[in-house]
Amino acid sequence: MLAATACSPRLTPSAAPDFSAYPTYAGADLGLTFTGGKARLRVWAPTAEVLHLKLYTEGTGGLPVATYAMQKSTGGTWTYALPANPPGRFYVVQATIGGRQMAEVPDPYVHAVGLNGQRGALLDPAQASPVEWADDRRPELKQATDAIIGEAHVRDLTMDPQSGVRQKGKFLGLTETGTRGPGGVRTGLDYLQDLGITHLHLLPTNDFASVDESRLTDNRYNWGYDPLHYSVPEGSYATDPADPGSRIRELKQLVQTLHRNELRLVLDVVYNHTADAGRSSFEQLVPGYYYRQNAQGGFSNATACGNEVASERTMVRKLIVESVAYWAREYHVDGFRFDLMGVLDLETMRAVRVALDQQDHSILVYGEGWTAGASPLPEARRAVKANMLRLDRVAAFSDELRDGVKGHYARHAEPGFAGGRPGLEESVKFGIVGTIQHPQLDYAKVNYAPAPWATSPAQCINYVACHDDLLLWDKLAQSSPGATDEERARMDLLSNVIVFTSQGIPFLPVGDDFLRTKGGSSNSYNQPDAVNQLDYARKARYQHVHDFYRRLLALRRAHPAFRLPTRELIQQHLAFLPALPAGTIGYRLLDHAGGDAWGEIVVLFNGNRQGAALPVPAGRYSVVLRGDQLDPSGLDQLELTQDSPVTLPASSALILVRR
């Protein structure tokens, strides 16, 4: 990995410079740009007295084959135009600041690197594209609430020895078709397509620090939330991490294959911190500028990772916005999930949305609307849930619905609505309406949010589990220890029936559709594949559960009543049933909501560990979902009079339709 070097001195309150006085650069040519095959490098380093560009033959080791003094230019930048045939293939820059020679680093805008990201590569990423890349097109997405997001890690989808995938753990592994596992179950790409998601959300695929790309036989695993370079693909997912073009070309092949199979790609991006602040390109080129400082002059730590990026500063915001736009433009990425989005400032997130809209309004933007600790940036300026009303078409995760349904994420033994815990009905209903204003909600009883935080259901990501914390199956095991597997399976299905019939955008960790387990691990970020990989034998074992999930996702895709695009339509068409027993929820979707072919839909949930009787308006209904059975054409008919309530078994859902 990177060679050790002295970190820049920590700032003290008395010595902290006025960063707002630093000159800024507005041009669009930071980093390497290529014209007629020739490269020009521009680096922002306003406090440097000297900036040298060094060329190397290889991505690691050896001595420089050329050293050039870069020329000071406008806005605090330095430039150098490389010769047509430079003597090396890799480059670094080295600043002298305050008479002190800093470490050799790639520039912050680097787009191609060698092994372990130690050096930038003199490669135009546009020249590292698969055949017919120019013809690649995004699948259609008419509105954000049509999205169904499936979350996965590149390795998890293919590393099972029985996955049938040849390029296990690689970008190219997700381009293979026809792969089969135990019992002939679909695996890899075929599995994703068959499941029925519209978007594949991949955990970080940018270059991260925790996996040594020169020792892949060690088979080390990491989620990748330790960014090294923001705008370069991770080398361990490439067939040849030492070849700068391999990681670029193969990620593009993955995108191209997904698009050809009507799947969009969301990248999990981590702009809130870096793996090692002291050794980063940021700190070696402009000490102190890229990171927020605490009152003691050290790095502030709202990320719980040792540092937090100062997105509110002009050149940091510029880097983040241009990086996101670059992924969308150069790699045709269809969406971005912002890790700890609450660390970033509102103006940066607005600028991200504007930059993406210049390419395609349908690109999704969502993230975690919270921080992992206190930040010196005032909360009023942060992209947290409470401020989502001040953002346009940026979504956040609803932890209200998550913890309302399954129980508190950190208190593992505490059940939620689906496990029979009373008092969580309003929290679940808050997610059902997509976290908007609804006249029938009592916001004083919602677990976290005292008021609606979304102006549109498209701003709400509904989920009950993700890569963080316990998987749903493992959480149910710990919160309902006396439950049988059959009872726990009913709670599991109830939990995600709530998610996939709620307004907003549903989110599913891939593998939950066959009761995925990590053996009780709640933080598997660096645990081996044996813990993290999808177990396709489990898919064969629980094929009936997987088939139910497939039908559930298809039900949502087929019926616009479950994915209304505006607050006004939800307020007009969604009505909760009154006077229901504790531990139950019921609502109606009325008057062909969203142009649905079904005139009225009644959705009922019983979270209790015993049966419950719910009063439902009289009429003749078709039962389309009951427990673990789902058939849109109707399981059977139900004739209800005013005095005949519907009985739901323990931990179950029921969906009735008047056509």
C-alpha cells in the first residue's frame, strides 16, 4: 500500500489560515485533460511554493524517469503540458509548502491509476471503453417512485463456490449470463434480472484503501467505505489491477451489460471522508483545506472515521460535484447513494442535483440523512433529514419505517411492529405515506421525526435492512428468540410487504428474498466471504420465499397505486382505516389511484403474535395477497357485510381488491 510519510502538522486555532481567502479556480480542466492525444495536467495548490510533476515507468517502485517543474497559473493552479510521447506511463505531483517537501501523490482529480492507486496513469479513460460503448443507453425510468432498488456488494453476488460464475468477485462476474447454482437456481446477473429490481445499488466501487491489490490471493474482503480516490474504479474488482485500463473498461462493461438487461446502476459514493487524511492528496497539496477542524485544531469527526470533508468550501464542493458528474458522464451511472449524506452541506447536494440534471433528470440521488457524530458545520446547513424539505429530488432513508417495522437497529433484542411490539403503528404509517404530510397521522407518536421531512414520496427510501447492522432474518432471530423458523418467516414477509406496498422508493438488500443470514454479524465490513457472500444453496432451500418476493416486486411494478408520484395524490387517494386494534394497520387506496386498473385496494397488516380481527368497509373483494400467498388474479373472493370484520393470522398481511 502507500508508503508511510510524515503527516502535515495539525492546525491550531491560533494558526488556522483563512481558507475563504484562498484563490479558487472555476475552470473545467482540473486534473489530466487530453487534446489530440496530448495530456495537460492542472492541479490546484495555492499554498505551494513549487510543484513538481514526476513520471514513472511503472505504477509502483522504481525511480522517476522524468521530473518537470509545473508552471504557476490562475486561481491557485499549476499546469504542465506533457510531450506527445512522455517517457513514463505513471505520474505523481510533489509540492513544497513552507519550505517543506511534501509526499508524492496523484492529484485529487485523478481518473486512472496503477496498482493500489499509488500513482496516476497517463491514460485517457475515454480510450478504455468496451465495444459499442457509445451506443449504451439507460433503461427507461418514467418517475423516481417507479424505482425498486436492490443493494449488493460486488463480491457477495458471485463468490459462492457454487455460484457458477467464472470471474468471481470481479466486475466481469456480473456480466456473465446463464449462471446456475444448487438446484438449478439462477445466480449473479440472471438472479438480479429475475428478481425484478430496476436498480442495482453496489457498495463502493471507487478505489479504496483497505484491500492490497498486489496480494489478491489473500482474498481480503472489505465493504470499501475507506476512499482512496473518489473518481477511479477499485482495482481488486478488475482482472488486472496493475493495468490502469482494466478497471475502467470492465466497470463500463458491467454498466453496459446491466443496461442491456433493463437494469440501472447506483453507485455508493463516499465523499464524506478519506481513508487516511494525513497521507491523502488533499493534505499533501493544500494542508487543512479539504477537512473540517474542531476547536482544538485537529480533524473533526462527524463520520466516526477520523476526519470529515469540508464540502462547504468552494474547491471541495467543486471536486465532489465534478466527480459525481464524471461518473454519470463517463461511466453512464444511473444513480448515487451518498454515504453519511448528513455530513455534506445542502448547497453541495443542490449543486450535485443540478449537475446531474444537465445529463439526465432520471438519475437518482439519495443518501443517509444523518451523521455519525457531531460536526462543526451547523445542522441548518447539513443535508440531514430535517432539511430535506429544502432539497429538490434528493431522497433520504426512512429509519422511522425501518425501526418501526423491525425494531431498533442497535438494540438487537428489541422487536418492532412485525415482531409484535405495540406502539409503533404511527412510525410505520409515516413510512407508508412516504414521510410526507398526511392528515391522518399523529406525528407526535412517530419514533424519530416530529414532522414530515419529505415534500414528495420520491424523497423517501423505505427499507427494513441494508448492509449495515443486522440483516432482517438475523434481527428477527435476536428480537424474537422463541419464534420458530416458520413464525420468523411470516414476520420477514410481513416486514417487506409493508416496504413494497408503501409509497416512496423501496429498497431491498439482495438476498433477503431468500432469508439471507450473516450468522448474527451486525458489522461484517471486513469479515470473510463465508460471512458476506450470497449462499445460493439457501436460495434453493427457500425457493418458495424467493418466488413470493418476485411476485411482490411484480405486484408493485404492475400497480401505480403503490407508487404515487406526488404528495397531493397520496393525500387524495390513501385513507387509513379508523378504530383498528392495537398492533394492526389498515388503509385503502381509492378511486383508481394513480390510474390503477384496480378501483380500490385495501391493505391490512397484523403485527401481533396472535390473530386479530379488523373492521373493513362492506363489499365484495378479491383476495390477492394473504400471508405467503400472492396472486393478482385472485386467491379467492370475500363478501363482507358491515358487521363481519376480517380476521388476519399472526404476523401477516392481507390485500383485498375491488376491481
